[in-house]
Amino acid sequence: MAYKSEDEIFGQYISLRQTYAYLQGHAPQIKDFFGISGFYSVTFTGCGATFALAKSAELSLKVRGGLTSMSFPAGDLMLNMPYYRDMLNGTLMFVTSRSGQTSEVIAAVDKARREAGALVLTTCATANSRLAQSSDLILEMPWIYDESSCATRSISNMYAANLYNIGLLSGDNTLLDEIKDASDNQEQFIQRYSGELEGIGMSGLWDRVLVLADSELSGVTEAGSIAIARMCKLPTTYCHTLDVRHGEITMVNNRTLVIAVVSPLDDACQNVLLNELAQLGAQIMTISSREDNIFNSALNVALPAYTNYAVRGIPLLFCLQAIGYYKALADDKNPDLGEHVTNWVRI
């Protein structure tokens, strides 16, 4: 049986190239918008996986300095706007939305505009959505929309779009160049690792997933873990790397797949942790900046060594999506359909 998610995951390099060309063509308009907006802070928001992207974007902007940045779940803003109104006064709100129709996103944006004077830049995977009507600047990219309910290529493209806008806002031209490189090189990366990722996904050795990551890749990794859970319908947990010892380690056993996104800054401490998890019976997969597998993991995926650590999140997302897809096939589950998940949420 042919699944829509197969094309959406393994052909995402096509949409990434199209997205980069679109953003490059709109760069003058985006920069003009930044120049005339007069905002005092930047707020990132979304729901589910797009809120996870918002957390990465908040940190990616912070590490480039110069602007206060925040992230909130759209549902939290919708329910609790009086708590946040003063923080959002005069903010520029970056909204990412797959459908442009989700109720809490629209309500949160409308409240932020009305009650806090927020300006809104939206990146959306559909055209002419309800959210577009509430945005001061709308970037519409319908070629990234996922027909399957388990968002994959849309998340990869919206992550890249967030980074691109951060590059424009911070004047980081190296970041813009590396996003282009990642988009151009995604096809080669997919071809290199698809077979090995299939081996992990089809192994039958695990029925629970624990995903570990830190810093700028923490939020985007969490977004990828959501894709795994939706596609293979198995318990999937994300946490910060060393924090696993403070709770989630109690869930680790010989039916656990641990996917560790290894920071390039301290191999020794992370190796000790991974050995501890392996001794508990976990199957270990590492996603790192090293070609050599010093972690003795079942699979080590080497991410391209971009200067901007956040750009490594683009190939990283493919790895997590592919694992979820192959595990769904192994368990004879439909990867296109998430349990109790719709293409957008209505309240």
C-alpha cells in the first residue's frame, strides 16, 4: 500500500528547496516589515509540534542577541491572555500553522492583537486561511502541506522558515546561506541514511521511544518526537539530555529505543549517560556531529557540521520522521493517521 507520508517525508527535499526560493523572493518584503513595525520583543507561538518549533526559535533568536524573545503555546495565550498581556505589549508575534484554521491559534492571535497591540507574521501551509485574515504579514506555502494527519514535511519547512526569518531579523547572513545548503543537501542526506533508519525502525526490538536533545535542537527534536508518536502510535517521550536521570530513566528497559541528539561540546559525559541507558537494556541510536561511532550505538547518524547548530535540525527532523514511518510499517499501522488527530483542531 502506498502511503502519503512516504512522499511527504522522503521527498521533502523538493519542498525545502521551493520554500527557500520563496523566502528569498520575499526577503525584501519581510525586511521592510521588520523595519517599519516598531516592535519591542518577539513572541513565537503555535500548537503541538509548531509550539515545539517555537521553543527552538525563541532560543535561536536569543543566542544571536539584541532582542527579547518568548514562546507560548497558543492555547495558553487563548485561555490566559490577562496573565501575559503586559509581556506581549508591542510584541512581534511569529505564528506557524499547518492549517491556518486551528481555533486556539486564531483566538490567541486575535486577543494578542486586540489586547496587547501585537503585530503578527504568520507562516502557513495553506493559502487563504482564516489566520491569514488576522495577520499583518502572511507567508503562504501550500506546497508544504501534509495530506497525512501526521505532520512531517510541513514541520521541516516551517522550522526552516523560522530560521530564515531569524536570519533576516538578526542580520545573520551565514545562517541564511547554511539554510540553503541544508535544503540543497537534504536529498543526499536522505539517500545516505534511509536504509539504516529502516533497519532501526523495522527491527522489532522496541515499543517505547525516549528522545534526548538540548540547546537550539531541543524544541525541534521534541517536534520530531511528536511525529514518531503520531505515526507508530507508541509511547514517545522527549526530555533534555542529562535530565533523563531525574525522571524518565525509570521508564527505560529492554524494549526502549533511546534516540540521543548528542551535543558536539562534551562527548565524555554524554557517553557515560548512554552507557548507563544501554546497561538498562535500551537500544541506543545517536544523532551526532561525528562520523565515527564513538558511542557504540546501534546507529550513529552524522549531521552535517553547519556553523549554525540550529541548521542541523533540518536533517535531524528527517531522521525522526523516518523512524516513526518505518516503525509504523513494521507494526502494520497506517503512518498517515495519528490516533485521535485531525488536520486541524476546532474548539
